[in-house]
Amino acid sequence: MGIQYENAPITEALIDIRVELLPTSKLPILEGLHGLVSGQYPEKQQRLYVQGEFSFGAASSQAHPIGFTFRTKDGKQIFQARLDGFTFSRLRPYGNWAELRDQAKELWHLYRTAIGAPKIVRIAVRYINQINIINQDRIDYKDYFLTSPEVSPTLPQELAGFFMQLRIPQPEFGGMLILTQSADVPASPEPHAVILDLDMIKEDPQFSSDDEVWCMLDKLRSKKNEFFEGCITDKTRALFGERRNY
């Protein structure tokens, strides 16, 4: 069962599948994927990996091609085909998990077929939420979030912003939740925008079929929902409008 809000705060949702690094000879094959998806993803852009070096007090960097990004005309859906893996993301407005998963599954099949059967080294489901709290000059984050920065009582209590990241092991399935929460306090009357980023990761998975991959991604997404609800209060839920279960 899932929960869907009338005004969900999701700004980006993505599915990421990392593979053992492919040789650079595969780059033309990855670029060739554009011919298969150009009807829906007409925009193509090369992705670069920037590698830095530091020696004798001087810094330098080099950019190497690592893959390609294909976008829909409106820029809302993004397909990345890289030497180190595959990513599919959807920007706001977000539909639902079934739509995201099914589109990703179709594109993953194209990627996997093009490069052979790669060894998967990491999978992840990530949702980035922007939660706007309006019409308040000052807020107590504890009213809206069950996980929030704790300031020593001996320090001034007013915050101009914060950045907090927690890494929470998931022994149930050998995974990790990376929870990132941040905020910058704007000038009034702009809303307070709090970013709540939930990245559910499973590293070094042992899959014998694609069905197992997508079964685990479904599980990661379900855990993401559980943790999202565990981060917020009813006061926050009220910001999202009507809620329904499905």
C-alpha cells in the first residue's frame, strides 16, 4: 500500500542502477541509444567525469566523457546512459511510482541489451522533496519535522539555515538510508523551503535476474515512503492537501 498526496512536495524522483565500469569503447554504443529513444527524448548531451589532481601546490583537472543524457522536450524526464550505470529521473510534476518504475524498466532493458549483461554493483531509489512553509517569519522546525537540528541551549536559538545528513544502516536488507535535510531562511514574505532528500541504497547486490532487481527497487521505494512519513508531523502533512491510500 502507498500514500499519495494531492500536492506532493516531490521535486525529483529517480531510479539509479550502477554497474562495473565499462570500457570507453562502449561510448559509441551508449550514444547510439539516442536513435532508439529520440522520439520521446530528443535532447542529447554528453556527460563528463571531471578528475582533479594536486601536486606541488598546483591543482588541475581533466574532463573525460562518461556517457550521455537524453531529455524529453519539456525537460521533465531524464535518461542517463553512462559507463558506470543507468539513471532515470522525473522532475515535478511527479505522477506515481508505477509510471516511474515502468518507464525506467523499459529504458534499462535498452541499456542492458546494448552493453550486454553488466554486473550490478549498486541500486538506489531517491526522492528529493521541497517543503514550503509559508506566512511565518520564524518557525520551529520541530513543529514540522521529527528529525531536525538540535541546538545547544547555551547557544542562540535562531537559525538562518542548516544542513544535516544522516546515514542510517538498514540491516533488514543490507542497505543504507542517506537522509539529507537542509534549509535557508529567506527574506519575508517568501516561504521557508526545507529540502528533505531520501536516498535508499543497496550496495553489492547479488541478483540472478532482472525480476530480482525490480523487486528490490520496489522494496526500497516502500521503505522510502515509510521513512518519509517518519520524518514529518501532521502539521507538515496538512501542507500537502488531501491524502489517499492506494
